[in-house]
Amino acid sequence: MECVFCKIRDREIPKEFTYEDDEVMVFPDIHPIKPVHFLVVLKKHVEDFLDVEPEDLEKLAKIIKKIVKDKELGDKGYRLGINGGGAQIIEHLHVHLMSPFGKQER
């Protein structure tokens, strides 16, 4: 399998993690569109949002909440994005967490 995120998970591609546990990894996007732009990625290979199990979404939500709190993004405005159906560049489910957004953007 030629999945970039699986290669990152398997340490074939070096990456500095913002957060990592047994099931989820978080790291900066290599092409950020905001000053804060993290990718929140399941370590298990799931190609598309339509394939994800509810318990995996719960894991992602838990980690996203942790990152938002730890990085104090709550008052700065943040956006979550999930691409699917072929709109994603890398076919491995991931959530974009970007900040700042909204009236607090600076």
C-alpha cells in the first residue's frame, strides 16, 4: 500500500507529532492554510468518511477537543474539515483542524 499516512504511522516517513497515542496521530499539515493547521489521523487505514465506524469518530472527536483546549483555540475560532468521495489528496481519513477563523482572527 502506498499510503503516505500509513508510512508516517509506520515511521517510514519521519514526522514530528503534535499528539500521538495507540490509535490517533496529530501533526502539522505540510501545506498549511492557517497559522494553526493540524491533521488528525486515525492510525488504522480507513479510506473515506463513509467507511469510518462510530467509535473511531468518537476517538477523533476526543483528540480534537483535547488539541483545541491545549492549544487554546476555542476563543480564536477554528474550523474542522473532512474531505471525502475522492476530494481528498490522500485516501486515508483525516480531519483538518485550522485556526484562527472568525471575528477573533488576527
